[in-house]
Amino acid sequence: MNVSKITSSNFDTAVTYARRIVDGKVLANKDRFFACQRFLADLKRRDLDFRQDQFDFVIGLIEGTVHHIRGEDAKGRSLKGTPMYLTDWQKFICVNLFGFFRKGTDIRRFNEALIFLPRKQGKTSFSAALAEAKSILDRESGAVTYIVANSVKQTMESFGFLRDNVHVMQDDVKKLRIRDNNQEHSISIDFGDGTADIYAIANQEDKLDSLNCNCLILDELHSWKRAGAKKYTLMKNAMKAYRNKLLIGISTAGDIPNGFLANRIKTLQGVLNGTVKEKAYDSYFIFICKADQDTEGNIVNSKGEVAALNDPEVLQMCTPSIGTTVTLEELLDDADQAMSEPQLRTEFLNKTLNIFTNALSAYFEIEEFRASDQQYDWTLEQLAKLPILWYGGADLSKLHDLTAGALYGTYKDVDICITHAFFPRTAAVKKSDEDNIPLFGWEEDGWLTMSNTATVLPDDIVKWFIFMKQTGFKIKMVGFDKKFGREFFLKMKKAGFRIKDQPQFFYVKSEGFRRIEVKVKNKKFYYLHSDAFEYCVQNVRAIEKTDDMIQYEKVDGDGGVMRIDLFDAGVFSCCQMLDDMALGDIGAKWLNRGSE
């Protein structure tokens, strides 16, 4: 690619921005460093074309016609009515999105993008301005853009910005129509040489089925649970009639650490750092601004050292608009408050450092589990060959819903928990949609078995234990609560398993819960990287009782939609192991009584 003939000052701004970050002259998080490195490398590729006309048009249109409708600058001066001058990082994004083309075509390279930013970066106004500019740029194709937000209120923020800005075009277009009522929020513009339609809608299933567009702006993706992948794919399919399409996800972090966006970010970070090499992601533009973390989830500075919330380096690294829309002093004040008041910490991590956290009521930090799990990589086949006695557990309380089995063992001081879920297929589609449980993903990954009946049959669970035994697992005993599983008990006995009643009393399960907690904190707990197990761990709420006892339940309580069944089965299994170990110690003392 020959960029020597590029004369655009906007291009110079983007290149300078990228080089200053790559050269370490501007503090930035690793993901932003890799994004800049990727841009500079892409400028040398021979399989792409690079043009300046479209990004110059977009940037010129925004800065020349779009104005702020509210807010103040870093010095406290009103921004209302003033031109929306783009920052260096915003120009960097525009140059990327509209500068690269497939070789020898008029098709832009990037058709998908993620812009992941902390709060106070002007993401709502920027995304709305991008929607307007792209619509006008692609008007000859009959541009249709949807801005999709989680709520009507949030939708109206973007639409209100656009509505106040398009009036300046009235003298330059053939026809301009604005609809702003309870049924519709839309802008339709006829330029004579093409049309542009922009719709702002709430993220509701019935409104998404029939979309047909060439641009989608998806606001606040952090609230989408893992089952949001289905909805995301539905929206991507809405753009198939266009070649120059663009889907932009723009968001801040939230409290669903295993949701759609959190999982997607992991993949996209791999694209940036080179560990994910699939060609499909070459058309994906990625701009991630968040605090860097080590493998244990600790916040780190530019040197990789564990840092406090109020470390100025950390705040500068993850805040691209620092000094423009927000000052370092403001961020430091927020950090000091978050350190002094624990109830502010989660919000600060989410919205300022842009880090996913558990829900406020969740007991465990999932990053601790992941940090422990990542220390080990035994396969199921390898575990079956190790000299381990395994102890089983089954949570049979709701056979019409998620049901779980587990095996628990220890090897060289590492506790290993193997879990498997069961669910009736007839209810799976509805349950995955309504409660956002990624059942079909778990089935595909091998963590779940679907039954072809209205309920999970005890036979399905028994078959799993038989399969594990046949694979080579030496299962000493299996625990269950007899009031939920007489049929299960009889079938397990018939299959030759030693089975033990284990009532679901919190004082009985506390020891297993604490054992898992301690092992996790010491990086001595392995669960085979199971997403299903992680999902359940994140939904555990626990209450400390007297004598170090603990009572746990779902974060949303009885009648809630969250699930903890796989974790519960793991606790069952752990309790069986601990009981047997205790009996073993007593037996050893009794056998050796004569030698004392």
C-alpha cells in the first residue's frame, strides 16, 4: 500500500497518535497499544488499499456541522451549541473505519467494530455523529441506520442529539422529516442523489426481527448476557443486502463478567495481541480502553506492577479523553472515594477503569477462580488415569430445570472438580432466551446433556456417572439429597455405586464451600476451564453465619432466574470427600491404638 500520496491532516493526526502510543510517549493500556501497532502495520500491507476521501468527508462533516447539545469542557465552559471537534483518538477511529478498502474495490475493509470506553468519554455523542456521517456518506445506496440502546431513555439520548443537529441541513436537502413520538423516533433525509434514514430503537426482541440496514450502532453491550450472541448474530444478518455495512458495538464495562461482551472482548484482545489469527477478524476494528490486569485480575501499571485504584498512571492509561472531557484530578478524587467507601468500588471499576466485575451481591471474584484454573491443563482422559479417588454429587432438586452432577478429587494438593449439566431440550430454547442461559453453547462445548423429554430423567444422570466410571474414574461414593431422588438412588445402586444421603443443610455444606474457597485463593483448584461452572460460581450469594458457617443461594434469591446448580453439585462432591477423609483418619487412629 502506497500512502506517500496521502495529504490529509487527519491522516497525519492518526499516524502521530499511533506512533506516540507505540513509542511510549503517551501512556496507554496494552489493548490500545496493540490497536495502534496494528494500524501502523496495516499501512504497509499490499493486499489493502488506503484512501483519504471518505474519512476526510466524515471528519469534516462532523466538525463542520455537528454541535454539542449539552455539557462543559475541562475548564467548566459550556459546550452547548459549540462545534464537535474530534479528539485524536476519535480521528484515529474514523481514519481506520473509512480509510482501508479491499484491494481493487470500493468495499471498505472494516464491517464490524468494537469501541470499548470508560464513562465521560463522549461515546453517546460520538456514536450518534458517526451514525449521521456514515448515513450521509452512503446515501446513494439508500442508507438505513439503526441506533439500538437498552432502554427508551437511553435511546432518546442518541436520538435527541441527532434531532437537534440535523436541522442545520434543512436548506441543503430536498426533504427532511423527523418523527419523534411514542411509536417512532426517526429521521429521514432526501438529498436528491440519495436518501438516509436513521432510527433509534430500544433493544426489544419484537423490534429486531425485521431490520434491514447498512449500519447498526449497538449501545451499552455490557448488559447483554451470554445468550446475547444470538441477538447479535440476528442483527448482523440484517445487513446482508449491503457490502459497505458497519456494525459498531460501543460500551462501558458492567457486572456480567461472563456475558456476551466480556467473552467477546477476550477474543478480540487475542486478535490484537496476535494469539487469535482467524482471517474472519481482519474485518473487525477494535479499540479497547481499560485498565490492564495481571492473570489474577489485579490492576497493574505500565511496568506490570500491581497498582492501587488511585494510581495516576493507571487512570491515564485507560482514559483516552483525559484532559479533554475529564481531568486527572476528577478521576483521582473518584478513586480516593472508591478506596474509602467499599460500596463505590464496583462502580469505579466498571465505569472508570472499564473492568467487568461480579454483581454486587455475588460472593466470589470469578477472576480468582480463573487464575487458579489456568494453572492446570489436565484433560478428562489424563485425569481418569491418575491415582485419584473420586467422590460424586448430584443436585436433583429441579429435574424440569437445570440439573447437575459432579466428581471431586484431589491430586498433589490440587482439588479437581468435574461438573456436568442436564436440561430438557423442550424447554431449552425458551429458557435460554428468557433467562439468558447459554445452554446450547454448553451443549456444544460438552458441559451439558440435553434430554429429549419434558424433564431431566434420573437415567441421564446415572448414565453420566456410568460413563465416567467406564472412562477410568475410580468413584468411591456419590452423595445426593434423598428427598429429591428415590429413583436416582435405586438406579445408582443397581449400577453398582455406593451412594449416600446428604441433606441440603447449610451447616452440612459449609465445610465443602470453605474448602473450595481456600483452594481457589491458593491456586489449587481446577475445574477444566468449564464455562458452565464459571457461570454458576458468579451467581452465588453467601451469608456468613456463626462459627465460620456459611449459607449460600442464588444472587437473585428464590424464584430468580440465575443458576448455581453446578457449583452446588461440586460442593456436594467435596463434602463427600471430606467426610471420607475424616473417617479415614479416625480409622487409622483406631487401627494404630495398640502401638501408642
